[in-house]
Amino acid sequence: MTPAPAPIRLRPSEDDGIPATFKRRKRGLIYVRVSIARPDMISPELQVGHGQKLADDNNIDIIIEPIMDLGESGRRFEDRKIEDIKEMARNREFDVLILWIWSRFGRNLKESLQHLDDLMAYGIEVRAAREDFDGKTTIGRFAIAQMLNIAELESNQKADQWKDAIERRKIRGLPHGAGTRGKFGYYRCDTCAAPERGKEMDKCPKCKEGVLKLDERQRSYRAVYIRLYTNYVEGVSVRSMVLWLRKQKIVNWTGREIDAGDLYSILDSGFALGFVRYTLPEEKYEVITRPDGTTRTKRKSAHRDITSYLYYKGKHEAIFDDEVKCEQIWDAYVARRISGRDNDDKNHDHSAKYEVSGCLTCSGCGGSLHSMLRAKKVQRPWIDGKPHPGDVLFRCTRHMKFKDCPGGGVYVTLETAVNALKAWLVVQAEADPAGAASVAARAAQVEAEEGDNGYDDDLIRLQGIKHDLEQIRIKEDKLTSAVLDETIGKEAARRRRAEYETQKSALREESAAINKRIEDKPRIISRPEAAAFTSVLDLWDVAEPGDCRKMARTVVRTIRVNRGRDPETKCDVWPLWTAPPKKPGDFEPAA
């Protein structure tokens, strides 16, 4: 039988004497993941070192800084940078993804294989420095799947160990998590050094069991706890309790000042009354449905409701020796907490309280203002169940919280702000009797249309940038082919490749700037007709505050509050058909 003729080789092979310098070296990217980020960890450097050695041994150029996910679990992919790596793969920015071991990519077999398939579909080679298998072969794929399966098994075993440890602590009446190191008013040991964040905790025979002690050394925290729980049960406001703590210079066990949220966390734990709490299993995670119909679990926020926990008898010392007394105080505390929560959830009206809520901003810092009532002893009689407008104050939130407003903070009464807004509405209704047909209205319409055209131009330019990047990729592929065909010299290829990289970098920077401009672009509308302002004025005095606010927000961008007492210059109204005000200290009021 006559043998088949030899195939025609269209391109020379490695054996045909092509110099090694004419071959394009593969571009590598090292990926690093560490489950727990801590100051003394060495794992990232270890992973990078092994990855760099693999690259050096295989003539791979590491062209990008290693991508690191520090403090990220391998069981979930949503909060990690895998999607960024896939985007880079789509853009052909690298050829090889280098890991330390396969468990660094993920400990969820199903999702890990899905992401690996996506990367390989983009032509990316994925390799592990310590477990190097050829993913292009059947045996290599099988070995990779087995390593990922083992990584998931290890993760599940660790999770089971943690569950067993937590169950043992629950049975013994001990707290878990950060509560093992200390709590407000409790400490761990008289002789061991105080635990530091991120460092292993010292233990001795006296504190090895983990039972926390009530702190009576420099201050009687028993008396502090008794006062806090008693005041809350008697109806004292949380704000008053926080101010008392700060006046007494009492801080949390971490050294931070206590605010209302911290105080609730301290009292909600029930630890001082002899309880330890554990989260209900169904309150730990929630099921999220992805756009493609698949589901995943996501850990819920740590800020949970008091009813999300189970409370057990603790082994530590309570502030009352009588257990019945502790339970009575706890029942009264829970009754007020739940009552306040139910009132907030069921009876609280979430609509705007005042006509200008959310509209006022500070002229000093540009931040928002929040409302408060004058002291009861100086309040005027209420009107139809509502406070007098002159007794409602809006103050700069930044100045009240942090005392660092560049303008020193501003304030305005509801009465002054509403009168300024109504006066502005009157001016708008009388200044343009012809409505939208007037020259001013047409100019506003043109301005709005120009803003839309600019938006459309940005979108068109983004499409152009995408097309230009694709054309550069095609040119790079042709350049690679030309190098292999020896139709272009080594130095010329390097210069051209550098030009392509410069062009791509410039296009990406322009794309990022356009996207930010689109995101920050203010909404500019055409000026309404005069009848619209007249209608608002007619309804203003009979509408509810929330409805008045909705009507105001249809035409008002913001109301800048200035310093001073003159009602005529106290507020500047910026409408939606003009550009927003410039940075504080560098703007002129709108006409």
C-alpha cells in the first residue's frame, strides 16, 4: 500500500532552526490567595516565590504585579478578583495564570471548575507551581479536578471541626469568636498579657479554660452594668447613657469610645446577666439567586436583631448573684427592645418629616444637614400635632459628628428654609409668564439637549474605544505570525509591540475617564412652565410634608445653607435645569 504523502508545512517548526529570540515568550500572571490576612503572614511571599520560579524555569515573563486576595475564603468567588482575571483573559493581557497550589484557586469544586473552563476557553493556560499538571490533557484535567476535590474536602473538614468546637463551648457555657478574648467589663487573666488583635493569645493554667472574669480592678464594672441595664429598663434614652459613659471616660474593652451602636451590642449580648449567645443557624446565611438561575449562599450581616440568637446559661460571673434577678432584668430589657423594634417596623412613618428633608446642604463642606428639635422648655406650642417650624433646626451633620466642617458648620430653622423655598417658587412663577415658550425656557431646553448629546457622544466613543482595542489585538496576532514567518526583525517587532501597549494603555485610561464622567454627570432637565410652579404653590399649604418634599424635588437640586442670620441670604436654591454648585468656597449662587 502506497504511504500517504507528507503534509505540507505552512509555517516552520521549532526544529527548523528558528532562533529562540524570534519566538514570543508567554506572558504570565501570578495569583495569590490567603484565607486570613494578618500582619505576620508569610504565605503571599511564599506563593509569589514559587510562582516566579515556575515562570523562570519555563521562559514565562511576569508582566503584571501579582494579583492578591488577602483574607478571602476559597469557598466563594463573588468577593475575589477572579472576575478581574477573566476580564484580563478576555483582553488577552496574559497567557499563563500561575498558582502556588490548586487550593489557592478555590475550595469549591463546582465553581472552581467553571471558572477554570472559562479561562481555558479564552486560551489561558493555568498552572500550579507545586502541583504542575498539564490541563490540556485528559489525565491532567482529571488530576486538577482531584486536587480541587481534595481542597474542598479539607475545607469541609475544617468547617466540621469549627462546628464541633463551637458546640463544645456552647455546652460548657463559654462564648465563642472574639468574645473569648474579652468583653466590656470582663477580662481573661490576671497574669497573661492582654490579647492583641492579629496575634496569638497567651494562655496559662489559670485562664486556659476560657472563663472571663468580671473586672473590679480599677473600676467597678458591676456597678456600671447595673446602672446601664436599670436605666434602660426604666426608660432612660440611650443617648443619655452614652453621654454618661463618655463623661465617666468609660471606653470599650478595645479602647474605643462607646457610641449608641456599641452600647446596644454590649447590652444585647446579655453577657453581664450570665448568658452566652449563639446565632440561630438560619440567620447566618441567605440564599442568593444569580441571573442565570443558579443559587449560592451568602453570609448575612453581623448586625443582627436580638431575636436572631439563642441564649444559654454561661459559666462566668454575672452582675447579680441571684439568677432570678438576672432573668427579670433581662426579660424587661428584651421587652423594651422588641417594643421599640416593633414600633419602628410597624408604626413608624418612613415618609419625609419636613418639607425640605434631604434638600439642604452645608455651604462649608457640601454635606447634608439633619434635623433636631429645640429643648422642650423653650419650644412654642405645637400646630396641628406638629412642632412649630421655628423650633425645628437643621444642622450640618459633619460638624455635629466630627467637628471638622471647613465652614465651621451651619444651621437653619425649618421656617426659614421653607419660606426661602416658597419665595423662590414665587419668583420662578412670575419671572417666566410665557412658560416653556419663552427664551429662557428654550435656552434651558437646549442646555438639557446638549447634555444628552454629550452623553450620547460618550457612549459612541466607548464603542469606538472597544473597536480600537479589538483592532490592536488583531494587529498583535499578525505581528506574532510575522515574527514566526521571519518577515519582520526582532527589534522592529519589539518597537511595534511597545507602540501597541502604549496605545492600549491610552485607550483604557480614556475609557475609565469617560465612564467616570458618565457616572458623575448631573441630571439636567428643561425648565418647567410657569403653571407648574403656580400649581405647586397652590397645593403647598394643604399638602402633607412628604408630598411637599416630592414636589420640591421635581424642580430643586439642592438648597445651600449659608452662615449668618439674614433670612434673605440664608439659603440659595439651585434648580435642576442648571449645573450643580461648585465645590464649597468656590461657587456663586444661582440666579
